[in-house]
Amino acid sequence: MTPFSKIRGAAAAAALIFCAGASAQAPLTNLVGEYNLASSATVPASTWGYSKGRISVKQLDDRHLLIALSCEWKREPKAVCGDYFYAQQRDDGLYLQDMNTFAMRLYFDPASRKLTIISRGADAKQSVRHDVFAATTAPLTDPALVRRMKRELSNADSKENRRVFGPYTKWAYQENRIEFQRQDLTTP
């Protein structure tokens, strides 16, 4: 006969595994939404920042997100400004694609629904840009940002990009985790 304490311990372990699996999936859906640029600052101070911007985060499947950025540069408003990234949920967190993300870090605060991107520049001053995006429910109406968002979403879904780079489900997602701010450390 199996002692009651072993059964209770096995049930507790199973519940812990179930809860850990559920919490590992939570960040993926928490990030989905629309975000407007709240601030863009550079150290040392420069015009290497955004005057306006929008991020759209869409869930593609149970493990992947598409993060599309449309923006306008402070120093050159008419220049091309936008990008897209894929992210993958793994057992130990949510990771950005390993392609072209080595110079950036993403942080998300679930309490304030703010997404922060920190980018290192390749200039002689070794500039660092700090962009903060706040969640919004307002529709995107700025014509330049709408046009640029359409371009980035089209590029993300491009048949040519899939042919060259392969499907996003086969990409490497190992080196750049999206950091989620812990609530128990920030609240009194």
C-alpha cells in the first residue's frame, strides 16, 4: 500500500508542475496589444531617437509573437523607420529572435503595461537609446505611422523573407530574453 503522504506529495508536485507550465505561458498573452511611444531619450543626448512611434504585438500561435514597430526619427522624419521581430515562448521565458537583436534589450512591466526598448548604437560615442512605449486602445491614425506599420507587417509576412530565412518557427530564440518586471519587487 502507498502511504497517504506519498500520494499527497505526488499531487502537490503535479499541481506545481501544472502551475509552472501555466505561468510560463502567461507572459506571451500579457504582451499582446498596441503601444504608443511615451518617450525616447539617448545617452549622450542626441537626435538618434524617435519623435513618434507605435508597436503592435500580435500572437501568431501558442508559442510565437510578432512585434511590429513603426516610427519617425527625430533627426530625419521622412527617412524609413520601422522594424519587426518575432518572439518565442520557451520553458524559461519569452525570447526574441537571435537575428539582428544583439544590440537591443526589451523589458515589459505588466503592472503599468509599458514596453521599454534599450538599443546600443554603433557610433563613436557608444550611444544608448531608451524608448518607452505605453499600452493604448486608441486606433492608429497618423498617416505616416499607418503606412510604415503596413510595410512592416507586409515584410514580416513576405514570401521572399520566408524563402531566404525560413519560417519563424525554425529560427533560433536563445540569447535575448524579454525581461518581465517582477511585481513582488516593485509593489510595497
